[in-house]
Amino acid sequence: MVTGEAELLPTVSEDSTTQADTLDWRQRHSPRKATIMSAIAPGAGQIYNRKYWKAPIVWAGLGVSFWFVQRNTKEYKRYKRNYLAVIDNDPTTVDEFEGRVSSSQLLDATDTYRRWRDLSYVAVGLCYLLNVVDASVDGYFVRFDVGTDLSMHLAPSLQTAAMGAPGFSLALTLR
């Protein structure tokens, strides 16, 4: 070995650790990864952000929304089928209500269930979108400092206005 060459080589000890191992998980956390995970599998971004309690809320919201889609679609098809049976002027087709319900009532029920089905699809989309937005926002707030030295004080105060008239106000002090 030539003199001076040893000065250029880095020294590695046997118990040295990589920088990634010494960093806190918050420093390695990626908000982008949380967003992508939540977009692919709803609730996965919340789990990645270590907000485990939010994942069942996401799943419940999507599950209830899908249940309403299924239920309203079933009822829409039922009332549509009966409406078509009433207005087809074929005496051999009989609706399940056996003439107790008029065609206008069946049409109203059909329109109502179609509207509710469409709103249920909107609810599914909103639950999915909120899931992704929540994972993204929480991903960025992982490093947000919520130390013990933060405080807020809310108290009423008596002040004199510019014209000399007394008045009451509400003061909010953040420290």
C-alpha cells in the first residue's frame, strides 16, 4: 500500500449501522407512498401512517355505501319490472302488486330508487376520495410537532374601544 492511500479509504467498524437504521420511522415516512397505498387498497395508507383506528372507518364507509348501491339497485329493478308489467297492456303479465298500485306510483318508486342508487354511487366515490385525501394529509402531518410545550388559553377580556366606549371581547392566546 502506498503512503497516503490509507487516508483516502473509509474506515468501517463492525458495529456500524446504516443511516436508515438510525433514523426514526417519521423521518423515513413518505406521504406519497401513503397516498398511493390508500388509492390501491383503501385503508392501507391509514395503516402505513400508523393511524390504525381509521382503517375500519374507511372499510365501514365503503361497505355501507356498497350495500346501499346493491339494495337500491335491487329495488329499482323490482319496481321497474312491475311498472313495465302494468303499462305493457298485455293481460297475461301480472305485476307483484296485483293492481293495488297505480302505474304512476310505480313510476315514482322507480325514479326514487334510481335516484337513491345514483347517490349511493356518489357516496362510494366520496368515501374512496376521502380515504385517499386522509392518507395523504396524515402522511404530511406525521412529522408535525405536537410537543408538551404547546398550549392555548381562551378567556374573555374587557377593552375600551377607540371611541372610549367599553366593550367585551374574546381573546385567544397561543403559546
